[in-house]
Amino acid sequence: MSGTHEHGHQAPMTHDPHASHDAHAGQDAHAGHDAHTDHDAHAGHSGHAGHGDHVAIYRRLFWWMLALAVPTVLLSGMFASIVGYALPDWPWLQWVAPVLGTVMYVVGGRPFLTGAVDELRARKPGMMLLIGLAITVAFVASWASTLGLADHQLEFWWELALLIVIMLLGHWIEMRSLAQTSSALDSLAALLPDEAERVVDGGTELVSPDALQLDDVVVVRPGARVPADGVVVEGSASFDEAMITGESRPVARGEGDRVVAGTVATDSGVRVRIDAVGDETTLAGIRRLVADAQASTSKAQRLADRAAGWLFWFALGAAVITAIAWSLFGMPDDAVIRAVTVLVIACPHALGLAIPLVVSIATERAARGGVLIADRLALETMRHIDVVLFDKTGTLTAGEPVVLEHLVAESHGGKDDAGQDDAGDRLLALAAAAETPSEHPLARAIVRAAEDARLTVPDASDFTSSPAVGVTATVGGRTVRVGGPHMLAEEGAQELPGVEPWRAEGAIILHVVVDGEVAGALRLADAIREESKQAVDALHALGIEVAMVTGDAEAVAQSVAKELGIDRVAAGVRPEHKEREVARLQGEGRRVAFVGDGVNDAPALARADVGLAIGAGTDVAIASADVILASSDPRSVVSVVQLSSASARKMVQNLWWAAGYNLLSVPLAAGVLAPIGFVLPMSVGALLMSASTVVVALNAQLLRRLDLDPARSAARALAA
């Protein structure tokens, strides 16, 4: 509920026992770019949690290792033999590749070796163990060859260098795509003011909100946030509660009414007696919900890790069988060469890039379409979503009131002094004149409606406002008042016949009184975004059910749902009920995507299988989300679904290309065709390895052809 106004306008009660009839459509919108998460990018992989410092670590490692890899590869005797050039006959030259290769193994290989140990301890072989095995075998075999303890064919310094560099590149790309800037919990904490004005004998004192105790009285001035939950003991004011409760309209709070920490007094000052502090406040409760939901988020093992795990056992098994088979044939030296070659040739160059490249390109394409991917697991999950649950205010609606209709009293017709002969235009012009000095969202909506209609708005004087009542001004020598039922009661007037249907649908009703006589009424409501209907229709076309949850009253929610064609509605809910609504749908076996923009949405965003935050929403909503819709266009949800499907196809294709190299080259390197005189030469294995990496990179680039413009994404879904 965001700042109520002078007008105690008329609207249905919500489920909040303290809620008045006043409400508002605006929401506190902090455009932030924080990204949610506990991204455990490699569970057990040396703690690769996706934080920004890991991006810097992998970036520095990559560039340093690349600098070392160039001379290591070029001065490797085996590489020179494969490519076909001769190295200078300098005695010291033969030690360059071993020395640099050792540095690369120890420094550049450390993240993978540490991760390999973690996977061994967890008994879950994956990408890290496969990489660790390949570089370790290459390292040991290369030193044995360099020192003359093994065949010269086992000199793999060039392969060791290339593998480390390519793996570091893949992990740098991946960490960058998962990097986060701040946490949802920090954003929640930021809603509290830095200082509270506590009432003491002889005046007030500034203290930290943490220093407040039960029964302390604090002064909350216009524009200030409430430092802790409490009850108003003096004064009345309009409170912007949208960031906490999700109400779409302003709420008037007077003596005896409860207010919660983090909400904003918009027009008047009040005194509040504190009745909850610290962990007992509503804001702290929401914070706990976010923390619990994030902690319970499933950390699914990645497809590439599973593929790497399978390849690990495949390569290890192939190496053992190779060694045994060649030994049984009486060729122990060849057994060692073939077994080592199998383990090295199984190194996942292409596999290490298969997923990160797709994710990186998908993330870039998404951003161009107004979508920011904070958690790449969400990208994999989105194609499986079967219910999209939208928060109403600021998501399907604009989050601010607009004038939708007016009703003119029969006694007010003819042409006015400004030459406006339409009774409705005259009514709107008078209301706008009286409201012009006010900064309240409802006043701004009325003035904006008059401007959009290009009406001549006369000057006003003697402006006064009264919270929960309305505004009064002198316009052209007449006294004009705009307000709700309290204003009508003060005037001893009755509301106009014909406004009952407005009330039934939950609209805001303001009457205009001129010189003590009711001249007409205005109907205001939270405006539905133009794109919302197409977004809902496109999701239906994709076979996805659409649901809506809101803190607004049932009548308001049903009116919006009917207009948009939404399948199911939950209205009048509190923050914890939004999170429970997600959990309830999940309990039905559904995969749920939640779309919201307020602090009250943060627990639901974190609980959902995929949380999508409207980019114009609060920092905490963005920080709790897996995906941020930067354009605030609900059709971007359709773009995310389509991107998820397209990127999944590319991931699977790349994994098959990457794994296909291993499935083909490992048996050939092992000597499966030796009986017919063919054993895969190391040089051919290297070419196949490079070809696989190139194919994976080019295939990922094809994802750039996907157009994720929200309008075109929705049109594509509707045309399918």
C-alpha cells in the first residue's frame, strides 16, 4: 500500500484487520541489479560458489596460464613432431616446457585438483575429477618421458597446457555468468532507517533502531520510514506499505492503527508506540522466510558434471582394460603407452566449454531482450515450468492509479467559464485544479488524466488537505472539494447513484463537491499493463497455466483476472501467504515460476522453482530472484521460456558433440582396431580433440539467432 492520501477514498476491505478503505497503486521501486543466490556452482568443487571474487580469480588465472601455455606448447617436442617443425638444438630448450608445464600444473591446475579431491571425498565423480585425472596423468607421464623413464610418445606438456587453459576459460565464463552483486537479506535490512527519533523528556533524541525497546514512542515524520513495528498513538498519516504488504493503493493510519517497520509516512507525521523490535518485526519475519526459502532451494547436479562423471568411469575403465589387454598380448611397454594415451585423450576440452559457452551466449541474448539471468539453473528449469504465478501490483498492473471513468451529477451541465461544454471534461478539470498542489498518487493521477485529455485546468487558491478526508481549494470563486466518504459525511452529502458497480469491482471512488453540492464522481484503479493480456495468452499457447496472487481485495483481483483471462486467483493475502501459495502449487506436483516486484514477494521468489523479478521493483525482490525482467514487460516471461528451451537444445547438442569425441577416440586410442592394424595416432587424436572443441563453440554461436524481444517472443508463441 503506498502512501494514502488526503482522500479517504472508498474501496473494499482486505484481509488485514487494520486496513482502512484507503489504498494506493504505487509501489516503492528501487531499480537494482542484485542477483540472488546461493549459487553452488560446483557442489564440492573447491567452493566455486559463483561470487564475484571467483570471476576475478579465474580471469587472472586464465590470462597468466595463457601466457605460460604459448611457450609450453610451442617448445613441446611432441607438439613440434605432430605439427611438423624442428626445435633448435639448444640444450636448455628441452627444459622450458617441463618447467613451465609444472608451474601450470601446480598453479593453474590447483582449482581442479582441489575440486577433484572434494569429488573423491564425496564419492561423486564429475568434471573436476575428470580434469584432475587428465592433467595429473599428463603431468606424471610427461616428466617420466622428459627424464627418459618412459617412451617419448608420453610427452604431453602441450596437452597439459591446452587442457588447463581451456578449462580455466570455461570456468571463467561460467563464474561470470553466475556472479552476484549483493544478497536479498542485505536489501531487506536496507529498508530500515539509519536512525529513529525517540521521544524523551523534554524533546526527542536520535538513536539506532537497534536501541529501541518495547513501549518506546518514536516520531515518524513525513517521508520517513517506520523504524520498528508499533501502534499509532498520536496523529494520522498516509502510509506507503507496498514494499511490505503488496497493497496497490495508499492506506491511512490513525490512532490505534498498527504500522510496520520499513513502511513510509507520506504526507503527515505521527507518533508510534513500539510493540515489536528486532527479530519480532514483520520485516524480520519476511527476512527469515527469504533465508529459509533460499536455503531450501534445490541444488541440482549439472548435466555437464553428470556427463563428466560417466566419462570418468568410461575413461578409467577403458584405460584398465587397455593395459590388461596389451599386457596379455605380451607388450607391456605398449600397454603403458596406450593406457596413458587413453586417460589423456579423454580430457574434456569440448566438454568443459559445452555448457559455459551456451550459458554465456544465452545470458547475453537474454539481456538484449530485457532479461537478466542471475541463476543459470533457472535457465535449465524454466522450460519445465507448468504454472506461472504473477503478483498483480507492479507486475501485471502498472502499480499506479489512473482515472478510468467519471460520473456527472444531473445538475451539473452546460458550458463553464473556460469554454468547456462537456460535463465530464468540466468535472475532471475542476478536480484537477483542486488536486494540482497535492503530491499524492491519486492527485497526480487526476492531474495526469486532465493533461492527457488536453483540458484547460483553471488556477486554484486556498488549498488545504486533510488525511483520509480529501482536498479543498477555491477554483474560479467556487469551493471545490475532492475526497472519499469522510468528505461526503462532512458535507452532509450522499454519494451519487450509479457508483455501486465501481465499488463491487474494488475501484477507488472519489467524489467532487462544488459549493457544497455533489458535482460528480471519479473512478480510479491500478492500470493493467497493455502487454499483460498478450503475455497471458502467449503462456496459455505454450501450455502453461497462469495464476495470480495479490494483497488486494477479492473484487479488485477478480476484475483483473477476468480481463486478462487468468486461470486461478488468490486475493487478500499477506506476505507469508504468497510464499505458501507457491508451496501449495508445488505440493500439487507443479513446477512454479513466480513473477513479482516487491519486498513482500521476496519469500515467494526464493521459494519458487524459478523466481522472476520485474526490474522496476525493489532491490530485495531483484536480489531474491533467479531472473530479472529488466524491461518490466510481463511478455519477457515468454522470452525466458523460449530461451530455456533453445539453450537446453544447444546444451544437449554440445554435450553429444563433446562426449562423442571421447566415445570415438578413446576406443581407437585403446587399440580396439589393433587386430586389423590400426591404432589411433596421437596426432589424429589431437585433431579430433580440436575439431570437437571448434564444433561445440560454433554450435553455441547459433543461439545468437534467437530473437528475444518481448513482443516478438509473444507473437511467436501465439503463432505456433
